[in-house]
Amino acid sequence: MGRPKMYDREGITDRAMNLFWERGYHATSTRDLTEAMGVNPYSLYAEFGSKQGLYSAAVERYESTVMVGHFGGLEAEDASLEEIRDVLDFFGESGDRKGSYRGCLLCNASTELAPTLETSRESTARYVEYLITVFTNALRNAANQDRLVEAAPIDELAAFFATVLMGQFVMMRAQVDRAVVRSAANQVVVRLNEVVLSPDSRPPQRA
Amino acid sequence: MGRPKMYDREGITDRAMNLFWERGYHATSTRDLTEAMGVNPYSLYAEFGSKQGLYSAAVERYESTVMVGHFGGLEAEDASLEEIRDVLDFFGESGDRKGSYRGCLLCNASTELAPTLETSRESTARYVEYLITVFTNALRNAANQDRLVEAAPIDELAAFFATVLMGQFVMMRAQVDRAVVRSAANQVVVRLNEVVLSPDSRPPQRA
DNA sequence: AACATAGCTGAACGATCGCTTGGAAACAAG
DNA sequence: CTTGTTTCCAAGCGATCGTTCAGCTATGTT
């Protein structure tokens, strides 16, 4: 009963997400947002409660769409070396893709908001924990398959991978030469190869 | 002639730098700034012209004080492996130091402002270029001293180091477990050791 | 057709933003 | 001391911030 909404929540959250992603939190005004979302202030506040509420929704949307696209492969229970390499390759080339200047919404949020906004610190902590978890899981799987040298420091490598990723996001956002991002990825791959047992332990490439 | 200033430019620029460093650009108001600087709005605008002018001055101050403290050793013409290791060690432990949640002013600036503010993109580009230059220089010196394996990819390593550094800054600002920052530094050291020729090529430790 | 309900609209709220200004205050030069 | 110059101070400028709301519109129900 009552008048039906003229928008769908996912669609307008997507638009808000893209604006926050590009400009950050403080540089994006509610007027910018309502304009981009094609919605009136009333609807924004009826649907999300506040600018911060909308931001949280945008972050959740980012996690459930963009991040899944980036790390979906790594999330698999049986992810292993191939999935790690895919992620490293993907971000190594990400400087070439248009829109790379947006970097990563959660990385941007952490430097802009983490110290002052509780919810941002939480979502960033969740993000880093997530990255380390999926990397650790894949490395552990590789170890269980006897594909890693015995002394491979799995936890340290996972934290290292996550840290390099953050650095790449910063480089992308700062629009530095894409070779820098590529170089970082290459060196991580080299380091990864050093804990891999046999150079031929990798199964045939997938398409 | 005329009334003398009741402030000194360096001192108030330092205070402004610290505030920008903590909170970022947009979250710091001119009222916050004048209060922290102990100065009236008039003096701020007489001295710096605008909020952006003050920010630029704060960035310059950051470069000439904080950054020199961090990378002064690496800047030396004859810097080599020892200086690289010192920097990696320093940032590896930086999670332990108080105030580490501030991260790096220029790294924070790049994610918050680089896409929208020309001057920020410039200062970030300058920063990354500087980092890569000093790392490259030190690596090249080590190569000239025959301390590196012949195939050491110097340019790529330098870009890699700079990228990891950025990632560490993000991690520090997000206040994640300091072990993450430590791990990243450790793995970079491991990678560095792999391009070093003899394990005993390092001269006795300095104090 | 009439009612109840929920969403849309445009205008505007108080607060804060970056920034300006007119007059008092503090120095150097004469 | 007077004059000229520069800075300090308090108040407040117009603009924009995040947010709200009374009145209208469109729907489901009866």
C-alpha cells in the first residue's frame, strides 16, 4: 500500500558508491549524491538515514560487487597458487584499465577516515583481515599439496601480499606510471616463486 | 617598520602540518587550523593566501622535515645496501611508534586529493619519483660495488620498494596489527637479500 | 469513488564552511 | 610625540553544508 518507490535501492547505492569511490567522503556533498542518484533529499534520508548511512551502504555494496569480482577466485575453499597468481597479475595490469585512478574505495576510506570514523576503521580492519585470510588459506592449501618449501612463512607472506596490494591502490589513485604497479606485482610473483617447491608444480594454465 | 608578527612562519606551519596529517585536508577546517596555530584568520590569509596555500606550505614543511628524517640516509650520494636496510627496518618497526596512525601526509593526500587537486597530484608524483630515485641510486651504487647479482632488476626493485612503503603507510593509518607492517618489511628484506651477492658483503654494523 | 498509506517535491532550516574587513594596537622613522 | 606602516582582533560576509518538512501525488484497499 502507498505510493511505490521510483528508484531501486541497489541502483542508487551503486551510483553513490561510484561517486564516493571517485571523490572520497568529505569531498562528496549530499547534493552531488542526490543529483547522481536521481533522487530527492527526502528519499536519500528515508532510505539511508544519513550521509554516513549511505556511505556504509556504499561500502557494503563495494564489498559485495567490486571486491567479489577481484577476489572471488581467491575466496574458493580450494584456492591455491594459481588463484594467488591470478590476483597478482590482475592488479599488476590494473594500471592499464580506465578508471584505475579511483584505486580502491576501502583503501581510500582508510586513509581519509579511519582515524576519525569508527565505522571506517572497522570496515578497513575487516578488509585487511579478509585479504590476509584468503591469502593465508590459499598458501596453506598449496602447502598441504606439498607445493611449498617447508619453511615458507605463510602468515608473513599473506600480510606482505595484502600490504603490497594497498600500495598498488595508492599508486593507481595517484596516477603514477603504470610500470610502478606492474613492477610491484612482478616482484611479489618473484618472491612467491621462491617459496614454491618445483618450478613445474603448476598445473596447465586455465583459459 | 610596522607591527612585528607575533608568530613565526615555521612554527605555525608545523602546527598546521600536524593537523592536516592527522585529519586530512577536507576534515580540517580553517577554524581548527587557526585555533591550533594560535593565529587569527587574518594572519592565516595574510601569510598563506588560502587554505590550499597553507596546505601546500604544510606539504613543503613535511618534505623538508619529516621526509628528510625518514630518507636522509638514503639521499646520500654514496648510499648503498645498508641505507636501504635501515629504511626498511625503520618502517618495519614504525607500527610500534606512537602517532603511527597518522601514516604519511603525502600518502594520505594522494588518496584523498590526487584525482581532484592538481597540486596534490604533482606533489605525490614528486614523492614517488623521489622514492624511486633514491632507491635506484642506492641499488646502483651496490651494483657498482659488485655487491649485487648481475641480473638484479634495479628499476623494478626500486618501484617495488616504494609501493610497499605506501602499503605500509596505509596499514599504519588504518591501525591494523603492527605485525602486518613488520611482515611486509621482512619480506622486502628477504627479496633484497636475494639480489645481494655474498651474504658477507655487508660491512660491520654501524651504531 | 473515497480513504489510508507511503513516496515525491521544492523550499528552507540552523550550522558551518572558507574568507574578508574596519578599526584598534604595536612597532620604526622623523 | 607624530606619522606611516604593518599586524592583530572580533565580527560577520555570502555560500554551502547535512538535514528536515508541509503539501502534493500516486498507489492498494474497500
